[in-house]
Amino acid sequence: MEMPKVSIVILNFNTKELLDTLLPFVMKTTYDNVEIVVADNASTDGSLELVKEHFPEVRRIRMESNLGYAGGYNEALKQLDTDFWVLLNSDIEVEPNWLEPLMSTMLSDNKIAAVQPKILSYDNRGQFEYAGASGGLIDKYAYPFCRGRLFDQLEMDNGQYDSIEEVFWATGAALLVRASVYKKLSGLDADFFAHMEEIDLCWRMKNHGFQVWVNPTSQVYHIGGGTLEAHSPRKVFLNFRNNLVLIAKNMPVGQAIRVLIIRLFLDGLAGVKFVIDGKPSSAFMIIKAHWTFFLRFGFYWRKRKQIDLQVSTKGLAGFVNLSMVYQYLAKGVKHYSDIKKPSVT
């Protein structure tokens, strides 16, 4: 029986050198019913010319302007008619057989809408990578973390998170999605521009009764920081603002209001830490993120109408009913496996 066709879609913006280095690995994908697409966000570095000359079998889609991660994918995916899509960063190296395990998990249950592989560091292959590690989780105050990564603390991969299981969110760096569900939920929220839009998509999937999984038998290697440097002020702003938007859009009303109030205090602590660490510009970006969010609170709150709410977070796999800030700072927990009896459901 022929396997369903999969479109691997690489969103690119001025990463010509990455395409030249890493696209050949994607071309070696052994899954036998696949098309590879480079969706270009109006690059000016000759990226598409490189693809046309050296990888003519790769389909090319060009946007007229840089629409960001969410907008770029939404526009490109409109032009595809396949049933399964992989959203793959241009700074990912894949192994030849990386796609088969993901599709095996996806096809095991029609309720599964998204699956990610294990994400390891490109430069340190025995270490988990920040953007997804071995599956994404979220705490009671909506701080995201991973099996293999708490805040900025990365673990070495010793097989401790090799179980295939349902999680809360899957990384946007290498995300296999069911096209029908993506379309039903109107895809990624382009107002995020970049960072955490994949968490928002996964949360909406779960609020609609779908599941998100990780299959670590598939592993890929992520360079990271390809769009924005890891600790750039702009990235700090987007992470904090978008995290507040996540709460406003997806949490039950009472819980959302309570958590947003608490986050004023917790994010303030993060700002103090940035100042202590000699990063005052990042601390300022947290303040800017809160001002931007609360000045447009009505706009973000109205987005709830686009979602069939409301599912209690305590009933969702991958929701950890603890404060990871407290676990990390007060109890010294640095590894997910060290959390004492986490409430994951």
C-alpha cells in the first residue's frame, strides 16, 4: 500500500548558505512519497537562484514580502494539496530515515494532529537543542519547557526521554502536521510573527480534541538562532509578548485572568535577573512586551472567539500543574526528570 504523500516545506529568508549545506540531507529522505518545497520569504541573497540551479527537483514558492514564520507558512501551505505537511527550518539537518517514524505515529490515530522528532544540537550532537528537545510541556503559569530543557538549562541526551508519548506542544523547527486540522484551525497565527506560534497552534489543536506527540526514534539536528539570535532583545520581546497572547487566547477565562496577573510579578523577576546578568536591554524588552500586550489586550482577547473554548488545562497531556519558575529557582531543579511527581494530566 502506498504511503500518503508528504510535503516537506522549508521556510527560508536569506539563509542561502544553510540551504546549500543542509538541503542535500533533506534530499536523502528515504520516505518514498514526498515532495520538497522551499518557501521563500522574499530573500535578497540569491537563495531561490541557488535552489533553481543546484536542486531543480525542489519546488519553489516565493512570497512578495517577508511574512515571518507564521505568515510565510500560511501563504505557502495554501498552495499545497497534500494531506500531511512538515514545517522544517532551514537550519535543520535530518537523517535519511527521519520521516518514517513520525508518519507511523501520525497514522496510528486520526486524533493525532502534530508530531515532532527529537531535536538535538547541531554543534553538540549529544545534547538536546533548545527549540523542542524531546517534546514540549507547559507549566501552570504557561511557561513552556521541554523534556530535556528547562528554561536555558539543556540536558545531555542519554536516552532518558526516548519514550514515544503525547506532549503539550511540538517544535515548529520540525513539525509534522495533519493538513486537514491545520486548515480547520486557520493555521498559525500571523500576529505572532515569530516564536511560540507553534505552541499556540498545538494548544488550539488540543482545545479541539486533537493530540500532539513526540517520537524520539526520529532525530534531527538544529543549529538554532537562524532567524533571531538566541538572546537578542527582539527575541526576548517576542517570547514574552507572545507567551502572554497564548494565555489570553487559550486558557479558560478565570484561569487566564489569574495567570496574567501573576505573570506581571514573575516576568518582573525575570527582568531583574536580566539586569543582574548585565542585560538591561532584555529587561526593557520584557517591560515593552507587557505594555504592548496590555495596550492591545482587547484585540488579543477577541481572538478567543476564533476557538471552540474551553478545555481545562488540567485535562491536557503535557500540562504540568506546578510552577517551573519555583522548581528551577527555589528548588534547584535543572532536569525535567528531577521534578517530583509532576502532574502531567
